[in-house]
Amino acid sequence: MKHIHVQEKEQFKKLFRQEQIDNFEDRFKVLEVFLQTEKHVTVDELVQLLGKNGWDLDPEFVRETLKLMGRFGFAHKSSFDNGVFRYEHRHLGQHHDHLICTKCRQIIEFNDDRLEKLQIQIAAAHGFHMLQHKMEIYGICSECLKARVKLMPLILAKPGERLVIKEFTGGAGVRVRLLTMGLRVGDEIEVITNNNQGQLAIAADFNRYVLGRGLAQKIIVESVRD
């Protein structure tokens, strides 16, 4: 990786000077710190890292430099599912996909040659010439799973989770209301939407249900593990 970073710096110098980009020395500082981190960073995070190195650069200057680095192929910008733009290295000849934890927001990079070949085969089977692709798998990382309680109220579940209803709390009135809707203890459900505010939607036995947060708080569920 060190050898790759040396190449990146040399190509950065060549291209930025060739294109007569201004403030080269400060832009090169952005590249150096960017290459030092192996995680996906926001503009603000990179500004903080630059500050730790003793370089106080304007956030707009850093944002513009990252934009140039993206245009010249040194960085790649992604927003995943929450709209926050993050930048990662874009090394020539290398490709990876992502696992994203919806709880702690950790991003895990992975590469699988079998998966890459399968995607090419699938594209070819449909008469499609693939130019580029990305894969983002959303779920819960191993550390968050360890910290998660076995039983929890439905209101804490994340979109995409498959769960089993274990009990209803809140008295007979709540139980009757949920039974009338068609939900029962033992039902396996999937969380469709839960934005931590307002109603959430779930699916059970090919039926959709919309629940208020107060009612969802009274449905105790357990995760279904593969």
C-alpha cells in the first residue's frame, strides 16, 4: 500500500501542475492526510485531521480539492443511505464493495473475486456489457449485535430487519387492538420503514401494517438470525 501511495503522490503532482491548479502546496497537504486515513471521511473530518497535522485549511478549500481529486480519479464520493457525502481512496485497478452497519454507521470494505465474476456472467447472460458497478449491503455489524439485547421493543428495530413478535405489553386493550389488526405473538415480521420519528411500516405474511410509535413500543420482538 505504501508503494501505491507513493505512486498516487507522484501522479497528483504531475496532473495538478499540468492542469495549472492553484495553491498546489496546500492541495498536496490534503492528499497526504487523505491517504493517511483508511476510512471513509467527510469534508469536516478531513479538515479536523489536517488540523491535527498543524494545517489549518478552509473547509471550502478542502471540499474543492476533494472535488478535483474525484475528477482526476484520486478519490471517490459516496453518500450511502443517509445523504452524508464521504470520500475514499480510488486506487487504479482496485475495486471493493461495502458493508454498512445501520446502527453505528461503520463501513466495512470487502472484495470477492467470485462475486465479481458472477456479476459479469449475469450481465453477459442478459446481453449487457457492464462498465462499472457498486454493491452496498446494509445490516448490523458483529459488535453492534453483541451489544444488542435479545428482546427489544419494535420501535428500536432497523429497516430490513426480520423479527419475531414475542409479546405485547400495555394491557388487554393493546392486545385486542393488535389482534384486530391481524398481528399475533409468534408472527414473523419485516421492518419496511422506521425513520425514528412518526409512523413505521412493517410486513407480516405479505400484508403491510402502519403503526404509531407508541403502539410499536408495546410490541416486544426478537431478531431472526440466518
